[in-house]
Amino acid sequence: MTEQANLVTVHIKYKDVEETFSGSPEQVWLHLNKFFAEMLPSFETANRLNLNIDLQTLVRDSEKIIAFSEEGPYIMAPRNRLTDNETLSLLLLANHLGFRLGKIGCEGLSKEELQSRLGKDTKITSTRVGELVKNQIASKTADEKYKITTFGLAQMQKDILPKIKAKIEM
């Protein structure tokens, strides 16, 4: 039997990391053990820090606050009980949900669309949108539109939606 016949090659892929190990069975076994011992725990630890937003939970949390019709998304909460930033955040959230659920074709909203839906002048809208961007709730897209960030979605779920629900159930 030749030395070549005793070689083992193992290719392993975990998420975005790929490794190929070649050598004697003992060498490959050691490399595999090292890979699993060193790499996987760090991936699992890092995954715990990822912001993951569950769409179903987000939809459930938004019930009675956001609704969709043939014309698009609507905010169902009384506008006189919401701040401008809450209204803009809800508009961006509604647009995000509509896009993710296949009800609308574009995730971003232009500053003009936000101004029209907010019902305030250009200066107030620009200031409020700027605050949302500064606080990382929203971001500007390449095509000069605004969308809610993943951090913004997490903030909506954790802080903003419960606060809005408490306001409208008064």
C-alpha cells in the first residue's frame, strides 16, 4: 500500500467558514478536533450578540398599530397621541413590514413621502428624520430614501411599540 492511499481529505463548511484538511487519519482527526474546539464556540458566542428580528413576533407586536390595505400601510394609532419621531418610526416600520410581507415593492421611503405622511413642513420632517438617523433607528439608502435599521427594529420591539401601546390604551 502506498503512502497516498493512507491520506484522508475532509472538507468542512460551517456558515461562512470553510476548511479542508488533508493528511494521515490521525493528522486530520487532530485538525478536526481543533477546528471544533476553537472555532465553533467562538461562532456560537458571536451569534449570541447578533441582532435577530423575528418577523412573526414583530408583526404580532405591531397589531392594532399598523394595518395594510390595497393602498398601502397605515398607522392606526391616534396621531395626536404620538410624537413626530414615533410617527416616523412607525411609518418606516410599516414600510419595512409591507416590503417583507410582499405587500409593497420598495422598502425605503423618500423624505417627501415621510413629510407627506407626517403632515409637517419640510424643516420639521428633515430635523426629525435626522434625529432618527443619528440615533441609528433609520438609515439613508443609496437611492436617497430612508429605511428602518435592524437596530431600529429591535428598539421598536423593545421600547417604542410598548410605549405607543401604553399611550393609545389610556
